[in-house]
Amino acid sequence: MLAHSHRIMTAHPDRLHTRIAELEAQLTEQEAVSAAKDAFIAALGRELSNPLAPVLLAVERVRAVAPSADAGRLEAALVLLERAICAFDRRTRVLLNLADMTAGAPAPPPGPVEVARVLRAAMDRQAEVSRRAGCILSVDAMPGLRALANEESLGQLLEYLLVNAFRFGAGRPVILRARSADDGRVLISVIDRGPGMDAEEAANAFRLFDRPRDDREPGLGVGLWVASQLAGTMGGRLWVESELGKGAQFHVSLASADVSPVAPQTETLQVRGVPAER
């Protein structure tokens, strides 16, 4: 048996070296996956524990001020509690979406969706988050523009993109825009004025567990990947255009429901300062 193996090794050295190189590459890839999983588990622990401390603190404040019937202090404690619960809810929904995507759960069927209404709803849901980030969030959409999508999935996708924009473009305007593209499809864009990304970061932006090299805030590296998967379930595509120092534009392309749009309109949620410049 050993003699036979020796004959194979000596007769086909190139093939053997190629196979060894393939195995080494597979091992390196598996080690990278394992490291990414370990990092994800560590980040997951931080992400799930971070909102719990404010929840417990808010509960203690409510207990402290309740006997005094101080309405102002009680309201402040309840606001803190609500924020912490919302933060925890966002994190758990990210994990639920991740579980559904990786398990191959069936996607809800797409249908005609009024894009401006979905964008306005996304703006309303993110009002508190944008306020805390110091961002002016505006919606610039064509009334009557409809896309073939699932309304809930599109709303979730926009939430991921907006949270990302508030995170990296804090203190600066964020624009949520919808237009009819030259190819007849519906183009939805989330535009921020953050630090932007270089070509390598932009190329890896939608990789699972990938996070920017200079990102100092905790995160799972999951949100943009889930957003790209949600776009795919609706027959769409998600990509980013960015340069260092020039912010980022995340674009979602969806099939049109073939309704002629009318003139654009802009709705602005002003948080501080002046509305975003056009």
C-alpha cells in the first residue's frame, strides 16, 4: 500500500502539489469563517447586552420617582425606557431576519407598492433615531411611483440603510429619494454625507459579518447583508456608490409597476438647522 502511494506521489508531483495548495486554501478559508463566527458571537453578546443596562436603569428611575408623582421626571424615565426597548427590538429583528435568510425561509410575494408612502412611513419610524443622530432626514419622492415589491420587506430594507446613514453621517443631512430610472425601473436612494468609503470597503460593504476597518462603534456586520438579501427577494438589486470624504449613496433598483409618475415632491423632517440642500 505504501509502495503504491509512493509511486503515485513520484509519478504525479505537479498534481500532488496542486492538491496540497487547494487543501491549504480551503483550510485558510475555513479558519477565516471560524474567526468571523467567533467575532460575530462576541459582537452579538455586546449588542444584546448593551440595551439591557439602560432598561434596568430606566426601571429604577421609574420606581424612584413614582411615589413623588413628579410627571416630568417620570416622563423622562419612560422615554429612556422606550428608547432602550426599541434598540433591543431592532437588534432582535436583525437576528430574526438573519435566521430567516440563512434558513432559506420563503420570501413574501411582491406586488404593486406605492413608493412615496413607504418612504414616508420609513421617515416617520426613524424620526427619533434621526433626531438622536442630529440628522435632518428628508424624503424626495415622485407621487404615483409604484414598484413591484413587498411593502414590509421594503420598509425593513430602508430601515437598515437609514440606520447605517445615521450611524456614519451623524450630524449631517440624510436624503431618502425615489425616481424613475432611465431603464424604466424604480430607483430608491439613501444619501448621506458621512466619511464615505474607499473602493475596497465599498466592494465588501454587503459581505456578511464585514465591518468597516475604522468603525469604532459596536455592530454585527449583518444589516447591509440582510438589506441586500431583502432586495434580492423582491427581484431587485442593492449597491453603493462612495468615495472617501464624499459620503455614500446606497441605491435600490426595483421593477416598476408601470404607473406614470407625476412631478417630484419633497417632505422634510427637520431636526435641527436648515433643511437639506438640493
